Amino acid sequence: MLKLCVAGAAGRMGTAIIQQAHAKGIQTVGAIEAPNSPAVGKTLQELAISDQNTEILSSDQLINALSEADVFISFTSPTADLTNIPIVVSQKKRIVLGTTGFTSEQNRAIIQVMDGQVPVVFSPNYSVGINIFFKLIDVLKAFPQNYDFSINEIHHTGKKDAPSGTAKKLGEIVSNTRGYTKTVTGRDGMSVRQPDEMEITSLRAGGISGIHDLIVAGPHEMLRIEHTAFSRDALAQGAVYAAEWLNKQNMPKVYSMVDVLGLT
């Protein structure tokens, strides 16, 4: 039976992951939170996360939390993962990493730590729908060059990074397909769009879990593709699915949800 260690266990994503896993009979045998979290020392049952008696440990006790786990799952912060992931790798545990907000340099560093060491799934978004969305962009290269591609993303007011990791990934795929060499993330005053620009806008409002909208507009028509996550459970479900898939992989490399879903 698959066993998990979940980082940020008392947070919104951590809780959703543990509950999605529990619904499938998957145990969370390890759980960590930041050292100053009031959840440290309490059990998942005490916090009404699940009926498991797993105690939430401080992140500085990560090795203990990992001891019985097969897969470590983290949707936390770049700072936390830059500290935690090398420890997880040293313990030879598989990793499902969904944290966003890494700088380009941090992203390269975290991949370098993981790649070739243990099996890893690293994705900016774990929803099944959004990853099929990524794949659909391949078909859109058929649009003539005078069609413009733009992305808009909306998330809850508490989201720290903008644009979202998912929007950046969409933008990267579109730019590779269309030959865009520059990304514009906001306009003010006189700012005419240039032919080499990829445009991404971000909104933060209320408790919106996540909306990603791709607009393809030509002189006489527009195509719009939208993905809406009803709740964090869409991401949590995908993360658990990725963990199940990853537990069967022996090749120590960094995979994506494209691999998990067989979309290659």
C-alpha cells in the first residue's frame, strides 16, 4: 500500500491531498509544517483532516517524517523546498512537487538536485484537465501568423506569485509554437502590442481556485479555451494520481504530468 509524507499538511492544499489520498485508502504516514506552525505536535485526527493519528512534525524533523513514506508530496514555497528537497533526495524517497513561484535560477537548482537521483514528478499544475489543455496547444499552431495568442489567469487573493506557474507554462508552450520572444505581463499607458510579444494577465479576487483562459484572436474571429478548477481538489486528485503512478517508476529522472497521463 502506497504511503505518503505530505508537506504543509495543515494548509489548504496539504489537507486536500491528504483527504483525496485517504478516500482511496492511501495512508499519510508523515506530515510536516513550518516550525512555528500551531499545527506542529497535533495529529491529523485532532485537526479534523482525516481519522489518522499521524502527528504533524516540524520541518526540521523531516527525516523522521519521511521514515515510513514511499512518496513525498509538496505544494509549499520555494524557500521551504530548496531546504527540504535535498533532504528528501538524500533519503531516496520519490517526490511529487507542485510548488510554484521559483525563479529561473531556483528552478534550475531544484531540478539539478532531483534529476538522476530519484523518480520525481514536477509540474506547475496537477489537474488532469489543464494538462490536456497544454497538449491542445499543439493543434493551435495551425493558426495563421496574424492571429494573436493571449492568456488570462485568475486566482484567490492569497496567491503570492503572478503570473501563476500554470500561466507561465501555457505561455512557454505558446511562445515555442508561435515564435514569441518576449512576454508582457501588464500594460499601462501607451503600449501597443508588438508581433513578438506573448501577453499574460493576472487577476486576484476572492476565493477563486483557478481559472486559465487562452484567447486566440484574428482579424475576424476569436477562439477561447478556458479551464476552471472548482476547488483545490482538482489539483489534489492529480497529485495523488501522480504519486500512485510514480510509485511504479524506477528510473531516477524528472517526469511531468504529460508522462503520468500518457500524453507523449
